[in-house]
Amino acid sequence: MDRTGISVWEAVDIPQRKCLQWRFPSRSIWVERVETEWHVLSLPEAARQHMATRMAVARSMKPRSTEWRHYLHRAGGQMRPSPVLPDRPVVIRPDRELTLLPGQSTIFYLGIPVWFRLSTKGPPPARIFDEPLEGLTRTWFGDPVTGELCWGLATRLHHSLDSVDTAADHAVCPLEIENDSETDLEFQKICIHVENLSVFRGRQRLWTNSLHVVFKGPDQVTQIEIAREPPGLEQNLELAAQARQPAAGWNIRKTFGMLKSFTDF
Amino acid sequence: MFQQFVNWFHSLSAEVLTKGLRVAITVVLGLVLFRLLAAVTQRYLMRKSTLQRRMVARKAITYSGFVLVLLAVLGELGVKLTALLGAAGIVGIAVGFASQTSVSNIISGLFLISEKPFAIGDVIRIGGTTGIIQSIDLLSIKIRTFDNMFVRIPNEKILSSEVTNVTRFPIRRMDLVFQVDYGQDLARVLAVLGEIARVNPWSLDEPEPVILFTEFKESGIEIQFGLWFAKTDFMPLKNSIMQDVTSRFAVEGIRFAHPRRTIRPDAPARRAPPRKRAATS
């Protein structure tokens, strides 16, 4: 039984002059096809919904708003909505301080909000638009000269999959961290380069590739391995969206922000 | 007129005609060749270089090419370069005295190109002028101000002035300085400003905003409210944060300080006695 409404990510036919509404826990998206134009409206939900739904809306019932956007594309027929990960790295700020002792390893499950992408089914598929489903804050990771602009997400680092909410607008990222240094690893900020991750669809959840992070020390760069296969925590996962920028197997990047670099006034 | 030209052309000797033809070929081929070299260098060899470096390379090739073609033409015409250079030395002294400013600008331009305090596309502030750099040349830089005016600043002036490169780094801090009335709950003011920064979509949550009570002023307490932002978001942040602070302060009942004067009436002894009412019966 679909308790989260994950079936809203299935391909759908949008005939001429028909309007569809995708209703997600915190945002609704209306899509209407008129000749070669796609009319799109995205509005936040007043109250958080429990599950995602998709429904046809009579044209007279569609919201009157000045925020409708219009995309020109000749494509018609079957359209594929897909859950893509945000377009910038996401900096996770845990809601409590955790310290991983030297030589230890652990696994966390992170719920990362996905964006709604509508594309033609193809082949080849053509993207019509991307739309965030949950507002993330803007944040900076690194020093003011060489750092990078990211999305910020305050969340809990879940040790158990059972405590992660199932939702059609979040993808679960299994993150295995190994402290291969002689110092304590304090989690204040973790930067996840989500643009390198794909999204997979299961029966109740969306998933990303698993990440394996090896911390070598505060002065050393961190090694990150992105699993090529879908996570083995659920069987028969289906690829829902390719990574925006597929990465090589091993990646070396700064991932942990342990000390505040901006204490200056 | 045309007939005169034809007659003059026929009167030229074969040697002169040959020389003229060779000079024309040298000029045309030389200039085309160096233009082509500049284009190839820019498009293929320096494809990943900055706009500024490509521009400098193009100008270096073009100017060097021009000098080489000129020397080749002079050689073709039989002008002895040694004598010319000797004469040029004397002329150079005279011209040097007359063009001290230009030479100073050229040398300053070379320093600027090597020091690279800014590049094409950067926003700089020099004196009272702020604008986007359009080109960096040997004598001057050209900038376009935000109200779309063209400003030429001599290199010599830039080298001796304080120049602020506004967009050098990817993030900046915007400081709003204002005063709140005495008698406000400062802890509440601090919390409200923190909340305003948190919900503003253009303000970065890291680095954290700076909220500082800076001074006791004549009419109120001065606050510095500094928000970090990506350099491209200056206008949306400025407009939204001014609105946010004003509307949120109004909702929370936090009053901005205004200049205030307290006027005390004179002492009671010097007041005029109250008028007696006329008795009525």
C-alpha cells in the first residue's frame, strides 16, 4: 500500500488544455498544457500534508495568480515527473552535537528534500522545468574566499532507518562515516555534494546512492566514495533521476566544517 | 581628376611601382597575419584565460605587429633604421618632456596589468565613482556606472588612489546601522533581528549575521545589523531586508529612535498670574 503517495512520480499523460495538480507535503504544483506552452504554478501549502497526491483540476478551478510561469516546448504526450536533488551542495547542520571517536565508524540516514522536475518521456527526454518542493536556506561552506554557496538544512542525524519519516518529497541518503584519524570528529556541519547523487524510487521511499566518507584528520582532505549501485536497504529500486553531475567513484573534498571560520567581526 | 591620377601613375617608373606594390603587400599581409594571430591566440590558445588576459594578449600582438610592419615598410622604402633610431632618440627626449603624463599612465597601466587588483567585469569603487570595468588599457581604464554612464579613469590616478574591488570575493556582508528608542527591551530586539535574518531568503545563515549594539547615541541605542550574502544578491537582499525590519518592528512595537528635544516650561514664579473671572450674579 502506498502510504506516502510515492506513485505521484510515475509518468503521466497531460492532454491539451488539461491541468494537473501535484500536491506534496509542503508545496503544490499545477501544470497545464496549452498548445506548445506549459503553464506552471508553484505555491506553498498552508499546512503540511501527510502524503503526496496527483489530481486533475478543472480549468475553472485552477488558482488565479500572477505567479504562473510559461515554458515553450513542443513536446506533448507522456510526461515524466522526477525527483531530482537540489542544484547545489547541501550543508547538513545536525540538531545536536555528535562526536565520533577515533577509529570508530557509524551510519546515518539523512532525509534530503527533492526538487520536482518535469520532462518529456523521450527518447531523448527533455527537461521542461525544475521546482524546489521545500525551501532551504542559503549558506556558505568554507572560507569567504574559496568556499562555495550551498543550501542549508537543519536536521537530525538518524541512526536508524525506522526513525526517518517516509515522504514522497524527501530522499534518504545513507551516509557511512569512518573516523580514520587520531582526533575526535565533531559533527557541526556536513557538506553533501548532492549534485553527484542519483535518486532511486522504492515502494515507500526515495533513496540516493550511499556515501562512504573517510575522515583522515582536520588538516587532511576527506575521501568520499559514492556507491554506483542503488542502496541495498530495499530491493528492486528503480532509477528515478540521474545525478545532475555524475562523479567519479572516489572523490576528495572538504566535507566537515568543525570550526567556525567566521568569528571575526 | 581621375585622368590626372592615371597620368601620374603612368609617369611612375617600374622600380617605384614594384616598391609600392611590395609595400602594399607587406602592409596588407602583415596586418592580416597579426590580426589572425591575435584571433587564434584568443580563441584557441587562451580559451580558458580570463577576459582581461585575453584582451592584454590581443593588444600586445596587435601593437607589436603594427611596429614590425612599420619597420618592414621603412626598410622596404630604404630608410636607414640606425639613422632613424638616432633621430628618434633626440625626438624622444622632446616628446618625452611633452608627454610625461602619458608615459606615467602607460607605466601605471603596466603595473596594474601585472598586479591585477581587478579584472574586466569587476565592480570597483574609486573616489566617488562606482561601476563595472569595461576595459583595462595602457593609458586608462573604462568603467560603466550603474546609471549607465561611461567613465574613463587615467591609470596614474588609479595607482595613487584607494580602489575598492566590491565583487572580488564571492560573498559580502551588508551592514545596516540604525537606532532604536531608549526603553526598548534589547533582548527582544536581538531576538527579532535574528529571526528576520533567519527567514530572509537572500541572507546566508552561515557566516552568522552580526547583531551588535554599538553606541549610546543622543536619541537612542545604535545597532549594527550585518548580513552575509552572495555577491549577486545585493539588490534583492537590500530591498527585502529594509522592508522586513520596518514591518517586523511595527508588528513587535519596537520603535526606531528619532531626534528628540525636551522643552521645559519656565519656573512657576515667573508665570503670569491667572486671570480672574468676572463675578456673575
